[in-house]
Amino acid sequence: MKFKFLVSLMLLGGSLSAFAQGYKDGIEYYKVGQYDNAKELLLRNLDDAATNKSEAYYYLGCIDMKQGKVADAKANFEKGKAADANNPYNYVGLASIDLKNGNTDAAEETFKQAQKMVKKDAALETAIARAYYEADPVAYAKEIEKATKNAKKYEGGKNPDIWIFEGDIFAEKKNWGEAAGNYEMVFTNYDPQNVEAYVKYANTYYNVNPDMAISKLTEVLDKNPNSALIQRELAEKYYKNEQWAKAAQQYGKYIENPNHFTQDRSRYAFLLFYGQKYDESLALSKELVATLPASDPQNFYMKRMAFYNLVALKKWSEAEVAAQDLFNSQLPEGVKIEAKDYTDYAMALKELGKTEEALAKYEKAVELNPDKVELLKEISDAYTDAEQYEKAADAFQKFINSGKFVTNDLLVMSTKYSNVAATTKDTTGVVKAEALKKALHYADTINNIVPNHPRILFQIARCKMMQDNEPTDGNAVEAMGNLIHLLDQAPENKQSRANDYILAYRYNAVYHSSMASKIKKEDKKYKDNPEYQNHMALMKESYEKWLEVDPNNAGLRKYVESLQAPAK
């Protein structure tokens, strides 16, 4: 998929507006209490030819009242009156200002003016009841009761607004069951397409039963497919419920709607990343970085998202440049550099061969998040790449000590210590001996958990081999025998694990050859010595077995042929 929403915008152009609700999306956002979103959409669509400006100004005034901007509210209600003097709701808005200012008589007169414009209208009576309630539910209890009774009397009590209003009062009192009951009654009995009732019902029930809430939003979206509010609410519920794939799919549909918000495109970029659609997420992230002001926090977040995608795509050089840009950007208020910022940067540097720089970033990540012990594994690997084997083992040991390891990590720990033993420059032998002791401890531990695995037996044999100071020590003879015996159980190992065989046969050949030489030096009648004869026979057998798995080794073949030649 190549940004379906962008393709749609380019191909369809203005035709998209035919499938959108314009300013009405702003009204829906207002009714469910999302005032900032409502205001943005009302203003965005204010000059559209399809917009009822009188209605739009009324809701802009209502938003101002909610936000305590009384003067702005008055200006908007007056604009609404000027746009359509016969719209009663701007009179309700102006009356609400009188109530706010304590001018009850003036408010009543203005309400009467509104009532004369539309006789016995339940929706208008509900708006009047709301105005009184929001001014002072106690002081105006009688007026609220009167308007509520009128609303229920008019239109046979079937107008949804009055039942939603009463549901809102229940919700304000945290009587969630009664509130949900009112909302459900609306879309069940009076208005099966009522967006406000469905969304408020879903929001009321989400924390109790998220699946039910999502189901209801899906249901109302089928009835109102062009509602930006429902599209977004469903996407948000999927996101909140950690249904990432469905959230990404729904966001992809929603942001085709012209009434989506920029921050939703940022969320979509994140979900694409989470869904491993890195190319798409990267393209959207880059586009948003190019179009958003540098001062917008989303600009920083999208720089971060672009960087993460480049790392995921293993575009290391580009990732390094993106990381430098990210770290040089001004942090939005309240935002910090995250541990992942450092670890992804470190990964890119490591892959580019800049190991020392990578290590510095890993160490910063640990400073930021010392409880995230998984970082110790990454640091250990970086130290290994830098051939700092003791530090690699120390870091991995801290991870093991955390107790958050899996069984295979024990084998890795053993390998870390055997690397120390193989590379230490300590001439006393103390460091080597201690490292091998720990390497064998972890190898034996995992062998007890997962017995007779070739990788484990190979590691045990390798460590015991490294314990030898002289070829005649033979510390690994038994371990090499165990390894060979296990490998022989599967014929395909002759090819797939040929190197394991070679290590074992070579070790045995050298050991038996050295033992035979030692006996030859100590015993003049060595040819008659059974031990000598046995070591020579085992040496010859080991070389021959070695050649079987290493047939292209010309030097080895020549040596084996010399052993097979008749004695002169």
C-alpha cells in the first residue's frame, strides 16, 4: 500500500468534500465535549459554501462559553444572528450570557424571543434547559424542570436531545448506569443514527466493557460512514485497547476524511511503524517533518519516528544523519530524550563500525533507564564488537544477575567468559583460569537443563581444551569424546557441523601424538609399551576421522598417507 489516503487526495481532489460532513463534524465534536477539536473544524469549514454560518457561529459561541470567553461568545452569537435572524439558537446563546451576568429577566425575555420563532420545539426547549443548567442547576431548578417538561411534552417525547441532556446530568453525577441507559434509549427507540448518543454510550461503557463500546461504534459508523468523529473515536478505541492492526486500518480510513487532525496523522505514522510498515511510516513521517513548523511538538516526534524507521529498515548511514538531526533539535516542553533514542543511535553507529561511539550511546541509555536490564545485552554485544571482552562479560553478567534471562542466555554467558579466557593478556594465568571456571559453570548449568545439545557440548569441550597448559594435559579428552558421540547420532552432522568434528578430532590427534612422544622419551622400550601402542592407534584413528570430514585438506591427507605407509 502506498499511502492510500495521499493517493486519494491527489486523484479525487475536491470531490472528497462530497463525502464529508463539513462544519457538521465540528458540531458532533462539540456535543461530545471535545471543544478544541470542535472549534478547529468549525473554523476550518466556516467559509465553505455548504456551511450554515448562523449555526456554526452558535456553536463557536457555545465553545467560548465553555472556555469562559464570554466576550468572544457574545460576538459569535451576534454574528450568528446577523447571518440568520430567524435562527432561535443564537438567541438562546445570548440569553445564556445574560444568565452568566446575573440578568435573569433579560435572559427570560430573550428565551421568549427564541420560542416565538419555532413553536413547541423539543430541541429548543432542551437548549434552554441546558442554558439554565450550565448557569446554575440549583438556582434555576424550576426553570430547568419547566423546560424539560416542555421538551418531553412536545413531539410526543421522542426528540433525542432531552434524553441525552438527562443522560449527561446522570453522567455528571457519575451515575454511569442511568446515563448509559438514557443514551441507549435514544439510539434504540428514537434516533437509530444518533452519533452523540452512540459515542457517549461507548465512552461511558469503554472502561467496563471495551469490546461492547467498540461494537457500538462500529454499528453507528455503518449508519454514518462519513462522520469524522465516529471514524476517529473507533480508531482511538482500537488504539486504547491495544488492537494495533485494527487501529492502523481504521486510522488509515479516517485520515482520508478532510476533517482529520494533523496529530492523527502522526498517530497513524506510529501505528504503521508498530505494524512493521516501515517504508510507509517513514514516508509519512518525513512529509510531516517537512510541513509542520519546527516549533510544533509533532515535528520533533516525527523526526524521531523517521529515525526509528530508518533503523528498522537498516539504512544505517541515513539513520545516523537522522539521529544527529534529532539530537540537535530543540526538545518540546516536557519531552526528554528516550533510552530507545540512544539505543537505536548506538545500533546504527555499531553497524557503521563506529563501536566506541556506539558504546557511549548505550551507556547513556542505561543511565536513563537503569531498570531496563535488556540494554545490558546490547551493551555487552557492543563491547564484544569492540574486542573489549572483559567489559562484555561484566555487562552480560549484570544482565544474568537480574534474573530476567532465558535458558539460552546461559550459553551466551559461558561464551562471553571463554572469550575473556582466549584473549586475556594477563601473564599470571589467574584471569584465564577464573574466566574458564565461570564459562564451564554456565555451560554445565545449561547442559543440565538442556542435556546433550551439540552447541552446549561444543562449548564445554572448547573450555576444557583451553584449560590445557600442555598438549598432554588432556583436560578435554572426555568432553571431545562426548561431543563426537553426540554428533555421530545424526549423519548430516558430518557436513553441517564439520567444524565441530574437526575441533574434536584435531584435539584428540594432538593429545595422543603428544602422549606417545612423551612415552617415547621416557621409555627406551616404548615400542613394546601398550600405552604407547594405544596412543599411536588412537592418534592414527583421529587423523583419519579428521580427514573424512575435511577431505580437501591436502596437508592433512599427505600426513595421513604417511601414517598408513608400511614401516621400514
